[in-house]
Amino acid sequence: MRDDYFGSVPADRLTVAGDRVFFKADGKQRGKIGIPPARSLGLVGSWDAKAGVLTLLRTAAPKAGDRFVNSTWKIQEQPFAGDMLNSYNDGPNDTGSCLGPFYEMESSSPALALAPGATGTHLQTMIHLCGERAGLDAIAKAELGVGLDAIEKALPQGK
């Protein structure tokens, strides 16, 4: 996992527990994380406890040999050793300005060397779910392998 797109993400905003990554995405502190294809299952989730919205982003799991563009903002030594899934959290930058507040989750397609006129297809599905907590908790457990309580406890509240 990469967390240094805009400087390292502080520990109170990023926790790794086993095979789960918890990233605080609240639009209050700029940061970005990336999940490499070797660690990706093609699924990212977000839980907004205040609004009661569970969001799932699903894309195809990577295939052996898939390479992804390295999208860090610097000259690349390995331009095709990038992340498959990313999450960006907006917040004040070095000058104090910010675009949001907002956060985003995104998937990248494998890098394709296409001949002129050739095409490639990349699909992702973004689903926003709201409803009773028990139902959303069951969906989170089935899809993400972790319930809403565990998500809420993974990162300190406040800040």
C-alpha cells in the first residue's frame, strides 16, 4: 500500500489491520492512498456513519501480469508499477487552500499498449446504499468482510 502521494498519511487517519486498510476520508486533511494490484480484490468501501450511507466501488480483480500506471507526481523509475485502487481525501494543501471538502474512491484500468484504432474497456460499479443500520451492516460484512462497528472503531473520531 502507498500512502505518500502528498506526504505520508498520519497514523490517526490510516490503519492497517490484517488484510484490511482503513483510511479516514472526511475532507479535512489532504492525503491519498493506493492499493497495488497484488493486494487488490477489486473492491473499496466507504461508510459515512453521520449520513448512514454505505458506498461500494467494485471493479474486476487484477489478472496475473496486469500493470498499472504509476500516478505519483514525480518522474517515474517504474512507470507501470502503480496502484489499482486509490482513495483521495481533500483538505488544506501547503498554501492552506482546498478544493472541497470531499473524498473520492477510484479504480484504474490495466495499462494497455493499444495499436492505433484499437480499444480497451474498463468497468467499475459505484453503489451508494442507505437504509436501516442492521441491513447495511450485513451488506458491509458480506462485501467488505467487516461490519460497521469495526469500521467506526478502526480510526479515532474527532479530528
